[in-house]
Amino acid sequence: MDWIVTVDVPSTQQVATSSNDTHGIMVEFLEFPPRLHQLEVNSHDGNQATKLTIVWGDDAALSVQNNYPKTSVDIQLDEETERGDIEGEFTCENNDTVPWSYVNDNWDDCGDNSDEGVDESEIPDSVFEFSGEVNSDHEHEVLVGDIELRIGSEDSETEEFNYSLSMNIGDSTANLTDAEDDGFVSAGDNYSVTTNSSSANDLEVRFYDNWSQSYTGGPLPGFEVFLLLGALVLAALRRNTLFPR
């Protein structure tokens, strides 16, 4: 892209403009050393426009818009496992033994069919384990106490996640290893939860962000644009710090 730069000495205004086949961009600086004052990007078809204006001194004001949606932190897990086991074995009437998982599975595993039709009250509860580790790409710092571990299942019709067990992952009832012992969710942290629920095979683990009041996920669509604009603002502020008037 080729740039056209104009300078107005009395007002210290410096404007740089450029364009390609789809968009045009304008960057305006004021004062000396230059301060970034305005950044504007427009599409040639008029459907998209982005404008950022920076003010300072008495013209600067800060306000918070509480009606914007909050973004949950992104937590990705490695080595996520779900395992269900019943300790010991079932003893058949012929004194053979088979795993408890073979009992009442509509198959004669004992050879005398004694492993079928067993009263459910005689079958021990299975121990089901959920475990996983925060992967090495995790970069978002969030307090352990802000993240809640929920165990439940998703309604196939409403897609609503109905959780039957909720616990803070910093609570002693859930096994969480804070790898760096810094109070933050970070790469290498892992969790492990066990349950003897009879419906454990239908359950899954999800992390709930109490700050955003939503389940953990990635940034909102278009959030990267705000990150880019934020970087430009920080760069302008840093330049002003390095070259004070």
C-alpha cells in the first residue's frame, strides 16, 4: 500500500492516508512529538466503518458501559478422560467370576446365566472419574475462585446444560492441582472429580465463569478488532512517554 502524508505546521496536524481495492485508512497525529489522535477505516462499498478517536488532557473522560456482554475466559483441556469402574468381581453360581460390568448386560457371561437378572440393589456403585489438564496454550489469567466446576448433562431439545453437581474447583471436595501455586488457573493445572452416580455415563464436566455468568469459551466475534485498536492506543501512549514535551 502506498501512503500519502500531509503536514500542517501551524496546527501540528499530520495525516496519513492509504487504500487498497476494498478499504481506505486514515491516521491522524497531533502535536510534537506526534500523538495518535484518530484512526479511521472505511470499506469502499460503504458497508463497514471503524473509527477510533483519542483525546487527552481536560478533554479526556472515562466511562464504563455495563450493558455490554461480558466474555468468559477460554479454558482448553488436554488429556480429558472419563472412566467408570466397579472394584471387585461378580461371583457366579458356578463359582466363576466376571467383571461387574458384565452383569445384567443381556449376555450369559457366567455360562449358567446367573449374571443376568441380578437385583440392582446387589450391584455396587461404580466409581466414575472426570479428569483433565489445562493445556500449554492457556494464556488468560483468572482467579481459581472465579471458576466453577459443574457436572451435568445437556438437554437434547433445549440444549440447556442441566448440572446436578456444582463445586468450586478450589474447594477441597474436588481435586485441583494448582501447578504454580499462584491462585490462578494456568497451564498444567489439572482437576479430578469422582462420583458414584448411577447416571455417570451421561454426565460431562464444564467450567462456569462466575464473572461473565457463562460457560467458558473463546472471545466474542470481532473481539480481535478491539485488541488491535487497543494495541495502537498503547503504542501511542508509549511513544508519548518516551518523547515527552
